Amino acid sequence: MKRGLLFSAVLASFVASCVSVPYEEGQIRIQPAPLPGRPAPDFAIDSPDLPGVEKLSDLRGQVVLVNFWASWCVFCQRELPALESIYQSYRDQGFVVVGVNVEEGWDEVEAFREEFPFSFPITLDSDAQTFRAYWGTGIPGTFIIDRNGFVVFVRLGEIDEETIVAVLTEMGFKNP
């Protein structure tokens, strides 16, 4: 009897680590969890900076840094120069930064871009559905996804340039 309970507990732990289970409109929906080694949850991308790209999976073949942010977030403002520097330094090696603005509109994004200039692509998450699929515990949040669509790195909270460079170097990118 004890052995069966132990097995059930271990199995439940394993399943919980493999998926996130968000509650959506009265139903439970199982999707990939944004954990290193797991597939990145796919999401819609509507960005004038990425013509022809409609969803995250369209970027397969490139390494993608997904960063959740908002214009009012002081930590997001502080990490912005690092994200822009990394984007400029590594984009010719098959690397792209996708900023996912949470619950704001293009007017707020453009006003923010005027105050804090940056060039990496942005998409909106007006209803925070994508944010919730990526745990949605707070912003900023950064996820690095490999060329095959698997999460290789997660940082919930502010990130610095040295950390990103270390991850990219480990993935085989050359220091520019």
C-alpha cells in the first residue's frame, strides 16, 4: 500500500513538471510548460517588425529570446539596454529578441520607444493570455528558445547582458 502511494506521488510530481495546467473558460487545458528542455508554448505574433511571422514557431531555425515587459515596469526599463545590445550583437548569427508587451496597446509601446529607443521586434499580448502560458508571475520574464523550439533558459525577473552572453556562448554563438 505504501509503495503504491509513493509511486502515485512521484508520478504526480513528474506530470506537474512536464505541463502547466491553466484554467480557461471552465475547462482545464494542458499545454507545454516553459521549462528548460520542454517545448516553448507557441503564441501569436503580430509585429510590423517581423513581416510574414504569425507565431513563435515561425521563427524555428533561429534562437529566440522572448521577453515579457510593460512600459511602467522599472526593471524592464533597466534591462532594455542589455536586450538591445544583445540583439544588435547577435542578430546576424540567427538570434532574435521578441519583446512581448503585456496588456498595453501600440500607443503606449510607441511612446515608450520614443523615450527608451530600441529596435528589436515587439508584439502585443493585450489580454495577457501568452503571459499566463509562460507562468505569468511577474515582469520582466525572459525565456531563451533554441533553434528547434525548446526552452533552454528561464529568468523570472530582471536579466543582465552577461547572463545572456553566457547562455548564447554555451549554445555556440561567437562573441562579436
